Amino acid sequence: MMRRLIGCPNSATWIAERDGAMAGFGIVEWDTEAGETVAYLETIEVLPELRGMGVGYELLRRLDKSACEAGAVAIGLHVDAENTVAIGLYEAHGFALKGRQEDYYGSGRAALIYSKRLGARAAGL
């Protein structure tokens, strides 16, 4: 799935590096629905030892900007309901909780659904 996303013309992949090695990556994909382009944050992954050091924040900033530059008016994502660090990152970036999906990550592991509108402000990030 990741290879498909990376090669998709309607996606952007950002890789964070530290000391010449990959520190993390993120992928955003967009599509046009009912005449509007909307984006979906497929994943953000940061090495455990580098979490809390701004890597995820910078990846998310760049993913937002890529979606906005592609004309997306909104961006959404799913996050594990127990992942308080990621939830804090998304909320700090203006994402709002829109719902919950039970068993999204397997039996007993719910996802929270977040989204936000994009606009001129995001393009200037």
C-alpha cells in the first residue's frame, strides 16, 4: 500500500532526516469529491527515540502545505484513540474531533476521526 501511495500522482510523501538517516515520514493523498478536493493523511511515522523533538510537527506542517497546494479544501485522518501524543499534535495543528470508529485498528482498538479545513493560511505555512 505504501508503494502505491508514494507513486500516486495525487499524493505527497515527506521524509525527515537526522544525521543522514531517516527520522520519520508522512504521506498525504487527495481526491476530488463532489467538485471539491479533499485530502486524507495516510500516515505519519517518527522513530520512537525522536518523538517529542518536532519531527512529527514539521512533517504535518509540510503535509498540510502539500494538500493545500494541490487545491484541497479539507484534510482528514484516523488516529488510534489511545495515541495521546499524536492526538495532541493533530489538535495543535487545528484538527477537530469529528467522530469515532470502533475496531478500526482491530478488535477493541478504536480510531478517532479528525478533520480540518484548509485555506490560504495553510498554503503559507
